[in-house]
Amino acid sequence: MKWAFWTFCALYAGAFLLFLMGTFGWFGQDKDPLSGVFLIPLGLPWNLLADRLDLGGLVSGMLAPALNAGILFWFWKRH
């Protein structure tokens, strides 16, 4: 579980960095409305649940993968 947690955290950090670069145009990148697309599969199923409860938005889309990282961390420390 340690490897799953750290791999997920690395993917989350990379997707979040790509989101910030595409949203704010950092490092000379063009602003892209689809820059957060890599955060969606990392946050499943929480982003779908937030959308159904009308809580969908920028903050819930960025924090949904953090819930999955927390679950992986809990599984890792449980054993």
C-alpha cells in the first residue's frame, strides 16, 4: 500500500501542476479550459457524487483526489 499511496500522490501532484499551468498560463503555456481533465479520473467517485449533490465546482474537483489519497494512506497505516 505504501507504493500505491506514493504513486497516487505523484500522479495527483503532476495532474495538479498541469492544471495550474494550463489555468494560469505558467511557464509560457497557453490557457487551456481542459487543463483539469487529469484530475477527474483521480477523484472518482467523489467528483461524481459532488456533482450529483450540486456541490460540483473547482474546489471539489481539486479536492476529490485528496480524499482518495487519504483512503490509501489509511489503508497503508492500518496494516
